[in-house]
Amino acid sequence: GTVTLTSSAPAGGAVVTLSSSNPGAAALPASVTVNAGATSASFTVTSGTVTTSTTVTMTATYNSVQRTATLTVNPAPAGPLPAPALLSPGNDARVPFGQQITFDWSDVAGAAGYTIQIDDRDTFSAPLILSQTTTASIFSTSSLARADMWWRVRAHDAAGNPGGWSTARRFRVE
């Protein structure tokens, strides 16, 4: 963090007292000194471990004047989300051309959304037949061409970090 004075610090510097409304979530040093002639000084905020987003009020005091700022401490990511399990269509399913196909997979805890990919190659190399992001663990389309195709899904968290891809399943539009 940084404290900034409205005028230069006097000879000997200005000692600004710091405090945190939740030292377990965001610990501050007891004070920071703005050197003589300077108008600001930086300090380190050490974040603690939180399980949910936690708002902390930081207070700086100098010459009986207080100023506050808020800081949000977020939980550390738990690592990549696991891959969803594909539910339907099943492996080697056959679907009539033009029929609505519903792709369904298991919900992933912590997922904010999913990306489904459909391609005519099991390598899923660009360009893909379809790559779609959705918030639900289900997706439908009736616009696929006649071909052998593969599909796979992965979850992503609220920050957009992707999880692992599911195994790929083959199906045929006939």
C-alpha cells in the first residue's frame, strides 16, 4: 500500500500509524515513515488465508487525521477444476441429421461456466466445428453436418481459469 500526505513531511519525517479491521485477512505494519521532504511512503500488506472474499478496511492516521481504504482479499484458487463427466449422447451414438442433439455433462463444483467443443477430428485442432461457452451443464444444437464427430467439455471458474478437458466421445450424425 501507499500513504500520501497533502504536503511534504517535516524534518525527521512523518510517522503514519496503520491499522487493519481484520489483521488475519490483511496484516499491516504498525506504522510507516514518510521521509522528510517526501509526500508518500509504501508499505507491505500481507494477506492471510480466507475461505470467502473478505473486505478489509485499512486505516492510516497522522496528526489526528484518519483516512481509510478498503481491500478485498480473495481465497486462493484451489487448483484447476476437475473435468466433467460426459452423460449424453453416449459413445458411438447415432443421431439423425437435422435433429436437435442435447449434450449433457456432470456439474463441476466451483464452475462458473463450461466450454464444449465439437469437431470432426478427435485431435480438436483448429478450426473446430463448434466451440461454445455456456453457464449450464447442457448444450443443444441441430446444425451439425452429417459426419463422425467427437465432443468434449471443460469447466472454468469465476476468474476464467479453465479446468481439465473431459475424455472425448464419438458420435455420428446420419
